[in-house]
Amino acid sequence: MTGQLIDGKAFAASLRERIAAAVPAFKEQAGRAPGLAVVLVGDDPASQVYVASKHKATIAAGMESFEHRLPEDTDQENLIALVEALNADDAVDGILVQLPLPGHLDEKAVVMAIDPDKDVDGLHVINAGRLANGEEALTPCTPLGSLMLLKDQLGDLTGMNAVVVGRSILVGKPMAQLLLGENCTVTMAHSRTRDLPAIVRGADIVVAAVGRAEMVKGDWLKEGAVVIDVGINRLAPEPGKERGRLVGDVATSEAVDHVRAITPVPGGVGPMTIAVLLRNTLVAASARAGLTKPKGL
């Protein structure tokens, strides 16, 4: 068996097209465009790239993009004051504070200051609680994008055995809740799970989000499983090269001989994150305007 590489870039492009197609109807009914505010503190190069990409994608979808770039030494009080101002701004439907924040700032307190109905990153405990209760919730972008890719590959997930390797609030925990919501039997595993290979071998679906380069080996995987590799790790550079290769948490070159399909790194889950952020913004805008959530999103 040679597994298919799941083209997350193509799926994300299709999702962005569907979102852009739904925005005009929102504008007509609400009298304005959906608005996404992104807050960046400091000048971390990777964060700057992410914020620029989000701005470009937001504008391309026909939405309003509000960028707030703050200096590295911004204090907690001023950052919280900005978040509260964005909470009160009717033009803003989604608020995303780019993480990680500089070390002197309390990330949890900042996230908790965001209005849960504008929390398009899905990290507020109220949204986590809504998700756990099976209620409509703004859900972290990466796990929701991962679920979309799984359903595109497998259709109905009912009754499937799923293993989520990793227990972060950003990916692992919400991923498990989403899979439960699709009637999977879900095991949450992590780096300290006893006999992790045996646990993974029983899974029809494997979501690897543990942050260890190529930790999940090919012979850990059940024949015909579908694997979502959320990890992104840079290896040490090879001789004569400035930068090392990007790899996931799964040894893809081994895995493809066992699985039905797997997301590559890069080009798998990564492109889905911004597309789902736009989706969450439109969903939040629709709810705030008292409109029905657009179909297909």
C-alpha cells in the first residue's frame, strides 16, 4: 500500500473561495464587512510572517483587517486595554492575539480578556466548555481544519477508533472533543503513554500533535489508517546547507507504506489554519449580526 498525500493547500484554497463567496451576502444583510483584528506584540520574525499572511488572506476574502502592532515592552495593562477596546468595537467580529507573547506578559490573562464570541482562536475557557458540552463554539483553527481534512477523506467518522497524540489546549484537547462529536471512539495519548506504539496501532485515525520530530514511526500505524500530522519541526541542517528540513511528528517516508492517506509537512495541515481563521471570523460575524451561519462552513 502506498498512501495518498493529503493536499491541505488545495483544500484550504477551496475553503477560502467558499468563504469569499459567502461574504457578499453577509455585507448585504449586515451593512458592513466581517472584521478581524490581529494584535502583534514585539517583532518576532515568525509571528510577523504569520500576521502578514493573515492580513493578506483577510483582505482577499473581502473582510476588514485591523492590525495592531505593539512594541516588545508593552505592559499587561495596555495590552488588556486594547483587547477590551476591540471587544467593544462593533466593526470587529474576531480578535486574535498572536502567540507567543513576550515573556513578561501573561498569555492566559490576555486570552481570558477576549470576548468569547469574538475569540476566533477558540482558546477562551468558555469556548472550550461549549465544545466539550457539544454546543456551538468557536474552535481552535488547527484541529477544526484537521477534522475537515479527515471528513473529506473518510466521510462519516462514526464508530472509528481515533488516537490523538498530544494534549495541548491548542490542538490535542479540542481535537479529541471534535472527534467525539463525530461519534469516534477517542483515545488521548501523549509522550508518557505506556506502550504508545501499541495504542497507535489500534487506530483508524491518528492525529499527531506532540511536537517531536518523526516520533511516530511507520510500523506504529495500522494498515489503511488516515494520519493527520500537525507537527512542524526543523531538523539540524545537513552539511553545506544553511537550514534544516521541516518535518512533522510522523516519519512520513515510512508511514506512506502503511496508511491510506497522510498530511505532508509542509503543505498539509498548515495551510488550513488561516482558512479556518477566516471561517471562524465569518461565523462569529454572522452570530453577532443575528444571521444564520453560512452553509458549507
